Amino acid sequence: MAAAFRKAAKSRQREHRERSQPGFRKHLGLLEKKKDYKLRADDYRKKQEYLRALRKKALEKNPDEFYYKMTRVKLQDGVHVIKQTKEEVTPEQLKLMRTQDVKYIEMKRVAEAKKIERLKSELHLLDFQGKQQNKHVFFFDTKKQVEQFDVATHLQTAPELVDRVFNRPRIETLQKEKVKGVTHQTGLKRIAKERQKQYNCLTQRIEREKKLFVIAQKIQTRKDLLVRKESLRPFFFPFLSCKGLNSDWISALCKSTPVKMSAPQGQWFEPVSLTLDSVEMFLD
């Protein structure tokens, strides 16, 4: 009965609280409690146990022991790095990659051609460098008319506008209608600068389209040569000196049937397989 009374009395007691850091020791930080010390001590013991296990593992390690990971890992600057294995490409995969390369380059070339056409239509490029200039032929009856001929007078326009094939208004139109657009010098310079920038962009795109066309042709040629190498059947030819061989002899030999020829002494020559690479070597 007394024990039960003591337990009931403890439940009504004031909660025990630890004091905080005194005012004259506040510069040292918070006062560490028992629970704080326990967390710090457990963490320290855990780290020490981990280090002890590592030391034991290093001491008990067998230097002659083999791990399968050793075949694909190397030590570089004290750090284990996975080796980069070179992927083997089969002839079928090589053909597919080259076909995809040709299609991709052709797609980019067509895209460049469409951008070039759009820029030309925006810039009204009728006298752009690289494009054949149009010819305007005037017919006259007498030689005197040819000598007195003036292009601006004949076209009824200002002499400054003769070269503007894409936009050449007449003098009557200029007198009746007001000039639309920028008239001050700063705006004209800005427009001329933007126009020149577009011309430069167009020139670069034309050059890029030409280069892409050449690259596509080269890749297609390599692909055709690869197919030709595989279609060329191997055959045997006598082990002779390379002197005296020409392209006609090689082509005739390529069309002939596989044969074995014997030496004058009755000994057989070593049979050699002839492919396109060896033919090119002889022709060089």
C-alpha cells in the first residue's frame, strides 16, 4: 500500500528541469546536457568501430586474391576507375550507321535549302552574287537610237533606281505618292546594317548547303565501295612479282575462275586470296 502511495505521489511532483548556461558563461555557448553527450558519444564510438573494421580488413587482405571487378577496373591517380571498353561494330551495323549518316546529312541539306529560298524571297535577291543575272534586251531600228539610248529615260525612272530590278518606281509615281519608310540618316544606317547582316547569313547558308552536299556524296561513295568489296569474290593467283602488273591484267584476272598454278619445278605456289584492297595495292 505504501509503495503504491509513493508512486502516486511522484506523479504529482514537479518536473525535473536542468539549468541552462549561466549568464557569465554564455560566451561558451549552450550548456551540454546528458542527452547531448549521449548522442555525441554514440557517434564517436560508431566511427571508431568502423575504422577498426577497416584496419582489420586491410591487415587480413590477401594480395594474391582475385576479384572479377579487377578485369574492368584500373587504378588512376590512386582512385579506381572503370575501364572504357571499345565497342565492336559489325559490318551490318557499320552499313546501317553510314546509311543513317547519309539520311541525316541529306535532311539537314534540304532544311538549309528551304531556309535559303525563304531568305531569297524576303530579300528580293534578283541580283545576288552567285545567281545568274537576268538580261533586259532593248530593240531599236536605227544605230542613232542606240547611240542616244539612256536606260533611265527609257524606263522613266531616276538614274539612282536603275539597278533596283526588284523595285523600280517611275518618276510619276515618285511625284504623286509620298515616300514611305525611314527618312533620317540613323534609321537608314540601321536598316542597311540589318540588310547586310541578312546577306551575310544567306551567303553562309549557301556555302553550308554546298558542303553538306559534298559530304553526302563522299559518304555514299564509301558505302558503295563497301558493298563492292563484299561482292568481289575471292580467288587464288600465283605468287608472282608485282612488276609488269597493270590494270588490264588485274581486271582480266578478276573475271577469271579460281585456279591454282604450279611452278616450273613442279612445286605449288602458296594460294593467296585476292580482294579489292590487294588489287588497289598492286595498282598503286
